[in-house]
Amino acid sequence: MQATGWIRGLLVLALAFWLTACGFHLRGINETLSFESLYMQGNGAPSIARNLRRALTSNGVKLVTSAEDAQIVLEMMSESYTKNILSLAGGGTVREYELVYNLTFRARDGKSEHWGAPQTVTLRRDFSYSDSALLAKEAEEARLNEDMRSEAVREVLRRMSSSSRGGAASAP
């Protein structure tokens, strides 16, 4: 009996070693950013601003209080959530929804007055719906919305990182 436990432990250890050796890591928000300071302006996306600030500071970016002190200036222009009906049951009740999250932002070099073109991140999630599980479906919808905000933060960081490496953040 002890031999099977020992073999299981060895297999788990081997699997853990294999996963780390192949470069596997959990998906996170960490990006390699090519700027050290950022000024965020605009009140167009208040629900994502807190998540974005947290992601920036965890990546070593200093959030400054004036655009003149920043390497990159980021303007959160707008965000919107929509909930569309995807399918109906025979009695006309909703069976499936589609959640759509749109975030529009633009960035510029801190030394330039020329803004880059506005960029939009659009994310979609589908989920089934049932009136009999109303509270559970509301919680699922809230989790999906939070997941879309987190993914939008990662996408904004990826875009800002790639555009600032190539110097496109200051392009008109």
C-alpha cells in the first residue's frame, strides 16, 4: 500500500518538474513593459481603472500625477457593456445571452502632444440562462464581466507595450 503512495508522489513530482521544464506558467497580467512611468487621464472607463492601476504597479510602472512627468500618457475614453439575447426557448423565454464589453483608449508619448489613434478592445462571452437558477446566473454574469475586464487590462498592457517599443505610442 505504501509503495503505491510513493509511486504516486514520484509521478506528481515528475509531472511538476515536466511542467516547469517546458516553460509552463499560469496566465497572469505580468507583461514586460518598456516604460517606467504613466499618467492615466479620463473618466471614460471607471470600472477598469482600478484593475489597470493595480496591473501597472505590479509590473513596476510608477503612476505619476502629471502628464509632464510621464513617459506614456493613457486616456481611457469609454467603456460599455451590452447584453444581447442569443437564443430563445419554445415559450419565448431566454435560453442564452451574449455579453459584449468594449473599451476604447488612446495613448501618447509623454513628451509629445500628438495622440495615437483610439484603440478598441472588444470581448464577448456567451452564457446559458435559466429563470429557475436566477441568483446563480446573476453571479455567473458578474464573474464573466470581471473576467472580461481582466482580459481587457492584459490586452491594453500588451498593446501599450508593443506600441511603446516600436515608438507608435506617439504616432498621430
